[in-house]
Amino acid sequence: MNLKPILLDSAIALPAAALAQENIDLTIAASHPTTIPWVGMMQTHFMAETDRLLAQRGNHRITWNEAFGGALYKANATLSSVEEG
């Protein structure tokens, strides 16, 4: 029995398995637009830094669903929207 093809297949499959990432779908939202400084920082700092840290570890990746500027909820419904999820 020739084990060479089996060993070669295993050597190729193991690194591919090690590179597998769990993808997380995550929604980030605000009732205000990103031109408001604290909302803009959610996008430019929080999301970017989270992506950078996760890329360093290599185990997880986030697919961001951005809903800024009242796309998901309006300012007068912020508390109830967060409460309801």
C-alpha cells in the first residue's frame, strides 16, 4: 500500500483546517448619522479595531451590518429598540 498520497493529502488538509474562521454576523446601529462624532467613532475606531484584533488572532471574523442614521430605529425609539434586540 502506498501511503505517500494519503500523507500528502493530510498535509494539505491540516493547514486548511487550521485557517478556518468562524464568521459572526453582527449589526451595529445608531439613530444618529456617522457625521456625529460619537457615532462616527463606532465605525472608524470600534469596528476597525475589532476587525484588527480579530485578524491578529485569526479565529473569528465579523460581517458587519451597519444601520446608522436611523436606518434600524429612530432616536425616540432607541431604548425600546435596544431592549427588544
